[in-house]
Amino acid sequence: MRLATVSGRLVLLPANGTGAIDVEHATGGRFGPDTMAALERWDELVDALQGIEAPAEPIEPGQLQAPVPMPRQLFAIGLNYADHAAESKMPLPPAPLVFTKFPTCLTGPYATVELPSDNVDYEVELVVVIGRRADRVSEDQAWEHVAGVTIGQDLSERVVQLTGTPPQFSLAKSYAGFGPTGPALVTLDEIPDPGALGIGCRVGEEVLQDGNTKDMIFGIPELIARLSHVCPLLPGDQIWTGTPDGVGMVRTPKRYLAPGETLTTWIDGIGELRTSFVAASDHKTRD
């Protein structure tokens, strides 16, 4: 099952990939149009949408918005791939390095994002979406609390991030539009093994990242268990699980995103994002 948001309304994307089924209309009003409210009733939602037969309305890809538009909590994991830690010249972390992206940064899979400077980097990530409240769950129980997965692009302004001690991870990664997600929330029955998915991004034919989620240091069950032992995970919450190697700031020369470019981000079995970039009105040129 693939759930998405179009014009602020929760929709189901049919298996044939054509059009979208409005969930409120298809369930006779059992569920309203609000995605976040529907996720609070995840088990009911799954039951209501199983085998549903309803006409699909045509949509354009650009109408798709962030599939989970406003999670209450967004956890991001740093240095969760060994090759990325190595290229960053950092030791492997003994425990997950956790920060946040503020939810107002989220945007959809075909967004145009304003670049505040010449120092914006890319980081493709598998994003886990919680479907059932998780409070101090074990690794064995973790998957039972997952609604599904989607793609995230963790855009990062590196000067803001790395100026000062301690660094400003959360602020630098939370400019407007710095969290493209989508194209849909894909349930686990369509993803046999989220721990072994090809993941990457490119600009044109230039491949910037090309990895696999099997190379995570801390897998999804361990992340859910560790996080839920600190604070409850709520329906709709997101865990951004880290990025593989290939980021721009460690290249020689550095490879940052520029106005006029389009970044294609993909994960096998989920789809792709296409993010276009323009200069912000107060865009800062690198010295």
C-alpha cells in the first residue's frame, strides 16, 4: 500500500500507479482528509483500505506533497554508514548520533527549493514512519510499530552546520524545503527487506551517492528500540536513518548544489524524488 498527500488530502496510490484514490471519499467519511489524524488510527486505516475498490482521479506528479506533512517528532541519525564515517574522518559511533530536522523544513517529492548559499549539500536517507506508539519496545517488537518507509533528502547548509562549537546540525538542516520526502509512504508488505535497499542520488548523469541500506551501522530495529527507551515514538514520527558515502563537503573540490540543478534521489522499491533548486533572494555566494 502506498499512501500520499495531494492538496492537503490523504490519498491511496493504486498498484497500477495511475491516479490517486481520495481516502475520505473511498471510506465514506470513516476517515477525514487529514493524513496525521489517519495515522493516529493506523490499524483501522489499514483495515479500511484493504482491497478497497474506488475510482482513481488523475493527478500530476507535481501535485504530490510530503506524504507525512507534519510529524511531531523527527529524529535524524548521523554517521550511520561506515563509509560515510570514514570519508568524514570520524570514528565509528559507539551509539546512534541523534539530532533533529524541524518539521517545517519538510516538502514534497517534486519541490523547488531555494538555496540560501553556495554551501548546500545533499544526503539521501531512508525514512522510517511510525504507525503505532512505541514506548520502550524491544528490537524484536520494533517492526510492529512501523507504518512504512519513504525517501528523504537531508539538505544541509554546511557553513551554518560547522561554525561554532558545538555545531548547529539541526538548524543547518532545517531551512524551508530542506526535507524533501516521498513520493509515498510505502507499507512494509511492499518492501520485503528495508535493510537491503539500493539508495542514491544524482544530478543529471552525475551520480553523487550510490549505496545500500544493508551498510547501516545501527539497523532500524535497534534505532527504534534505543529511541523509544528515551521518549515514546508517536504515530507519524519519522526516523531519518543516515546517509551513505559520497556527500559533497568531503570531496576535492567540494561538490555543493547550485541554482538551476535538479537532484534526483532514489531508493529501490520506493521511487524517487526530483528536487529543483533556485537561488534565494538573500543567497550568499561562497567567498
